[in-house]
Amino acid sequence: MAGPQQATAELVESDQQRLGRVASYFMLAVERLVLQGRSFTVVDEGRILGAALWMPSGMEREPSLPRPRDFMGQLLGDEVLLESAERFQQALEGAPECGGFYLADLGLLPGFQGSGLASRLMRHCMAELDGPMWAESANPRDLDFYRRLGFAAVHQASLFDTTLSRLCLER
């Protein structure tokens, strides 16, 4: 029987392995978006402060990457994954398709959040990309941000302890 110290060491090792798999998966996914999607970065003196990664409509999943559902099943376990997937699917029932470019990721280094930099980055993206654009968020603060940029919430639904919103910008 494992003692408390050994059990803790096994847990830490397992968590480190899991974090490593997550980092590897997302590193490959981001690399693919940068190469095949559209990416925009904010750089200051050679330092990347933030980025917006866009996935065009019809972009196929990279065959060398596991399907997101399979990957999440490995991390969360099949039971938790099934419940989460069902709730997410229910939340999106009736949501209109927006087409165009999907905002897969938008982020800034913590010290630059709230500075207006994300708005300037998004306005640049909006000027560069043709056609509709859309995003999904479960963060209530994001709704005001996207609305100020001209996005409209076209669908909202309860998801766990928050609200999932699909936002579209038609042009």
C-alpha cells in the first residue's frame, strides 16, 4: 500500500504528465492555426504581447491531432466528457450558424489586459478579414467587449454555472 508521500508523488507525476499532454496538444493546434488559419499578433520590441487566431469556415481538423473529443476524454475521463459534451450540445441547440471566420483564441499577457490593446487588435483583424466573423464565450465580461466591436449575441444558453454566448459580426 502506498504511503501518503508516495501517493502525493504519483498524483503530481500524473498531473505533470497531463499538463504536458495539454501543452503539446494546444501547441500543435495553435501552430496549425498560425500556418493554415489567420493569425494576428501584437508585438512590442520583439516581445509578443497578444494574439488573435482565426479559423476560416471549412478548415478541416489536422489528421495528426487527436479529435478534440477524444483528447478531452483522455484528460477528463469518458463519464465526465460525456456529461460535458451533452451539456455543451444542449446549450448550442438552435444556435444559428455564422460562417466566415471563427475566433479560436484571443489573448493578451496579463499586464496588458484592460489597456485597449485587445480592441485595437480586433479592429485590425476586422479590417483585414473579409466576410462574417464569430466567437463563442462563457465569460460575461466578453459580451460587452464583443458588442462594442459590433458583434451581436445571436444565441445564449445556460452551461454549467454560466451562460454560453455565440456572437456574430455580419458584414
